[in-house]
Amino acid sequence: MNVELIEKAKVRIPSIPVLVNVISKRVRQLNMPGERPYVKPLSYDEDKADIALREIAEGKLASEVDFTEIAKAEAAHTRWSQPGALKGLGPSR
């Protein structure tokens, strides 16, 4: 993978885990028969990850994050991790 392309893509998608997931999913899509890239490949054997990075860097591919779902998941996790949340749920005697 081209480091320069990674830096350009990080400007569009600053979250590294999200960027990795987007690239991974796009590479899988590009490996499917009949799937065409959104940008013209620089060469016949250009790496699919570099194509995905260029698509992101040029704004042809983006990611949407639903922050309300993330907040709900964090709230649910916090609710169960508070001290005393499991009080009285031990084995019955």
C-alpha cells in the first residue's frame, strides 16, 4: 500500500479502524467478477487496496457512521458495568 495514499485517505476518513474496514470491504467488492472501480486504475496490475485508497482520497467513496447507535451501545454497556448493577443476581441458595 502506498503511504501517500493512506495519508490522503485519512483526511477523508480520520478514524483508522473505520478506514481499514472501508478499504477491506471495497477490496472484497473489487475482487468480485464484474465489479468496476470508481477511479481509473493507473496500471493493469495496480493493487486493489491502492485503488480503494484512491477512491477514498478522491472522494468517490465515503463512510457513514450512525453515532446514535454507538451512543445506545455505550449506554447499554455502561448500565451493566456500574457497581451494584448485578446485585442480587448471584446463584440462588
